[in-house]
Amino acid sequence: MRYVVLTDPTGANRVYESGGVTFDKLARASATASDGAEWEVTEDALIGPGGQRLDRLPAHRAFWFGWQAAHPETRLLDD
């Protein structure tokens, strides 16, 4: 399963289904997909154009560098 992990400037993390969407940029209340589409970031889901929904997944917070060491194909984006 592919998923998206978003971390805002406060350090809060949220994990969402990816639905095959790749994101390139995160702002406070939105994320920009690689195709330029803007997605609204909510507690329950990412809401895309036309109402497409990527649900939030349950997650356990861990240090990103530990994850990346085990999964080197992980792509990190920063604001």
C-alpha cells in the first residue's frame, strides 16, 4: 500500500491513502499534487478536485530517518 505522510510546521503528522497521487508541495491547509491539483488537508481526509477523497489512516509516530533507513525509496518533501 502506498500512502502520504504530511508534517506541518508544528511537527504534527498525518498519514493518508495515496490513491496513486504524488504530492510535491505542502502548505498549511493544502497540498499540491505533481499534476498541479490543489488538495485540501483535513483531519479526516485529503479532499481533491471534484471531491476526490483520500482517507486518513491510523499511524504511530516514529523518527523519519529510521523509516528512511529501512525504506530508502521514500521521498521526503520539505516546506
